[in-house]
Amino acid sequence: MDGDERVPLPALLQGGSNDFATCDALRMDGTASPTPHAAPGATPPTISLYDAIDILIDEYEAALSRFRAKSLVTRMRRAEHGGTFTFPDWCGPLFDLYDRLIEATDGAIDPCVGEDLIRLGYDAAYSFTVEPGAFEADGDATGNDTANRNLADDGHEDDDTTGIIGNGGRLRNGGHLGALHGRATWRDDVERHGTTLITHQPVALDFGACGKGYLVDLIAEMLETAGQHRTQVVQTDEPAGRGDERRDADDKPDNSGHISGNRPDTIPTQPMPPSPQYVIDAGGDLLVHTDEPITIALEDPANPSNAVGTAEIGAGAFCASSPSRRHWGEVAGHRLHHLLNAIDGLPVNDVAATWVAAPCTAVADGLATALFVTPATHLRAHFHFECAVLNADRTAAQSPDFPGSFFVK
């Protein structure tokens, strides 16, 4: 990417509003259109596109990362009696998407799962030590093998973990995992008014299910706005596996470029002007806009140096999720990793990997996670997407219009 490209400095950095971008709500076809803007009546200064993207990522993590000691998410976790927390306006579509994912999965996806992750050892200090009392048999939670506490490709910035409550950034209170055992939930314990969240107790949020994908969409809009007219590659430091829409088999693009289907809640969108070519690679979350499709290997979760299939993408998002790069030890018969069912708070171990293609990276990212806890047939009642799933027993399935295939012996 040409470092001399100049883009307007967001209003956030000029002392204006706290918006980095305004976003239409994620539309039912999975698209979103965040647009950086300047303070009203102001002529914004310009900075390099590289710097603008770097600022966006920093502000994004300052609001949403549970691995930063001073983020809004961390403040919520440290608030003994809860409080009122106002997030930037660009968080609105992300919160909307979580509302939809919670409904589509009957609560198995929930950002309040952050508390379960912390209790299982995936905390801000990366201790990988299970809290006493996390499992039904408390004694089972204390026997972690420290040799298994290495987290491959964690992908999180660990630059400031001081001031987190509890030992190693974990919540002080023990207790059992999941909403079934009284853990807070997004629907019942977080009162939402737009991008303002109100709580009455400490709440540990984790936006890993689709937060990285949404950041990719925001970066893509910056590329679109900057008017890049040649193929560019933007790569972040995030790993594969986060952690997480496709079209139904009978859905076809109409002349305006959006999807028509049988769902009554589809909202028409305006045709988009020709886009610059680019590939954003966020390590497991890809957004591709190229004249010619690119071939993507479907990583074998049992051996990352191998592939179990390939896919071809020329326009749209393609996201993968798997515990293979983020796991630590085994306790009480459970292999510990970051992909949990928010209802019982336990790692999901009957699915090995998922892949999702969709127009919007946030939705593809979220659904790649949701497929670990909810069947694709159920999710199709709420989203347009194509997918492939590799089960732990090495059986596999894919939707009819999935843009790829497995290698079959």
C-alpha cells in the first residue's frame, strides 16, 4: 500500500465527537457501511492511510479489548456495583449483531462468556490456570499441567495488564461456569440503550466471536473511502480461529448486487460503486475484493501444515474458526480452549473447525463461531451464509453453494 495516500483525520482525534465512524446497522444480508467523518463544519487534517488504520485499531481495542487494563470492557469488569458505560457510536452495529447471534443460538453465543473464559484461565495475564470451583467437582479444577499452558498464536496485545481485579486478571469470585450456573447474560444483566451499556454488577464481556471480523469491515471501508485503485494486502497480527454469512442455496444476486431470498426481513440496499481491489488478511478472517478469485487452503486443525480442502473467493468475506491454535491443557475431562457454549460455559469439543463465506466479515466471523454451538440449519433461519464444518470425528459437511470442497479419499 502506498504510504503517501492521505485520508481525513477522524473527528475522534480532533477533539470532536467520540465517533470514529458512523455505521448503518448490519443489514440482514450481512453488509455494513461504516464511513469515517469529520466534525461538522470542520476541514479535517489528513494523515497517511497506514496511520489512520493504526489509529482505528488502537481505538477499537481501547473500547472493546478485555486484554487492555484501561479499556471500557475492563472498566465494566472492575465495576463492583456496575455502572453506565458509553461506547463509541461505531459499536452500535457490533452490538446489534450480538443481539441477532444470541437470538439465533438461543443464548449459546453471548459476550458475557468473558467471565467463563477468565475462570478457565484465558485471562488478561494469560495464566491458563483454571479457577477453583470453575467445574462441578472443584478439586478437578486445580490439577492443570503447567506444561500445557502455552497458547499458540494468541494474537492479543498484552501491553498493559496492571490494575485488573483478582489474581492474574481473573474475577475474584469463584463459581460454576455458564448462564446455567448464574453467570451474567447479555439479555438479562446488560441494559442497552444504543451504545450505552448499564450494569449493576461486574460483567466480563468478550467480543471475540465477531469483533475481529467487524474491525476488518471498518478497515475495508477506510480502503474504499481512500479510493485505492490497485490490489493491496493489509495483514493484521490476529491469529486464526476466532475466533466468528452465506447465501441460501436458492438465493441469487439481483442486478443491484444484493441478495434476494425468502426471508421477509430482508432490507434492500443501494448498489455500491466499483470498489478498489484489496485483500485484508486477519489470520483466519479474510475480506477479499479482487478481479480474480484467490484460492484459500482449509487448514487441518489436527495438523496446521496440512489442508483438508480449498475454497475460492473473489468478493466477500471468508472466516475460519478452530480451537487448534488456542488451547491449553485438559481439566475434568474437558480439553480447554476459547470456543465455549455460553449456556454451560464449557469448551465445545465435538466440532473441530468451521468455515463461513458471507458478504460481511463480522457476520462470517460470528457464524464461524456460532456453528460450534448451533446447527447450520437453525442459523439459516436468521442469516444468509454458506459454510463447511469438520467434526471432531473427521466427518465433514458443507452447504450446497459453499465456494470450495474437502479433499475426500
